[in-house]
Amino acid sequence: MPSSQQQTSSTPWQDRLAEVCREYQIQAPHFQIVSDRRGGRTAWSSIVTVYGKRIEARYWYDGRNITNAREDAAEAALNWLSTQANLTTNW
């Protein structure tokens, strides 16, 4: 496929987090979707467990944007992993 037609991932933070976990031979990330009833609507967020730490997404999302919640949690997890002294960061 020509490079101009290559598809990009719709989940780049989740993909990168999974890749980093494989590179450093740590357990794959585990995502949990959580909800909070707010008035007549429900807000959704995500928690990812990686390297033994539960990391929450920063924001709450509408139900049709659950992928964004997972992406948010994955980004937060990568940021946290980059601060861990016992892992060399190359991302």
C-alpha cells in the first residue's frame, strides 16, 4: 500500500502503551470502563492497570466516546511509566 494511503491507528495511545509493555516485558495493560450517573445522563471514563498501578483517565466522556476515555487513560499511563526509574524510557 502506498504510504499516502496507509491507515493510521485510531487508538495510538493504547497501541503505544501495549507496545511499551511488550518491550519491557511487563504485563499487558488492563482497561476498565467506569460510569457515573449525572442527572439524566451517564458519564463514562476508564481506568488502566499497568505495572501494578491503577491509573485513571483525566476526564469523563459521553457514552459514544468511550474510546476517548481509554485513550486518555493510556496516555496518562504512558506518562506515569516514563517517570519510573527502573524502566528506561525511549518513548
